[in-house]
Amino acid sequence: MAENKKYEVEVLEKVGTCDSNLFEKMAKKGDITAISIKEFVGKVMTVLGYSRCKITTDEKEFEIGYYDTDEYGFVSTGSEIFHESIEDYFGEVEQVRIVEIKTKKGKTYKAQPIIGKKKEEKTNKMEIEEYDELPF
């Protein structure tokens, strides 16, 4: 008896923590549970990785972005503006604030970088903490 799939997932892009065979396997099997970005308007989050997927069903075809966050797990949105803002700032800032913006097509979302929190080299931070007292 053949399995009757009602959707097909094509992973278009994988970055950071989403750049793995495990993530791709989860996406193709429909095993990514993500919360809609609209639930996080005004909140600050740390994006660890992101992916764009094309989903094809019997009724329609669409693209969705999955964003692996430190605080909330996977967050999803189809917003192209949000995806572009994540791409622009990923690796340059540690955290982003989720904002809702109005466009001609309606509401969409954007990741506003938190400038005061820049990524630090973890190795340098660990060395400083480890040697906070001088041996003499």
C-alpha cells in the first residue's frame, strides 16, 4: 500500500543551525513545529539559523521561512521582508526585535536589529571568565 502524501517540501536554503541533514529530513517529513511570527511582535529573539522551504499541496504552492530561535524554538513566516532582514543582519547582531509593518498588500513583519548587542567570540569570553584572577 503506497503512502498518500498530501504535500511536498523542497528546502531552498539552509543557514546556521538549519544547515543540516537532520533539519532537511524534519522539513520533508513535516516534523517542524513552528509558531507564527505574528505571536512575537514586539519581542526580542536570538536567531540561530534559518531556512526557506517551498511547500506544494494539491491546492497551492507557497514559500515559508523557518527560523530557529534560542528562546522560542522554531518560528515561521511567509514574509519576504522578514526573511530579507534576517539575511541582511544574520551573524552581525546577536538579537532582533520583531516588528509589524504595513505595506500595500497588508501587514507583514521585519526583524529589527538590536545594535547594542553584538556577537562576541565565545572563545574570548570564556578565556576572560576563566582567568578573571591573576596568579600573582
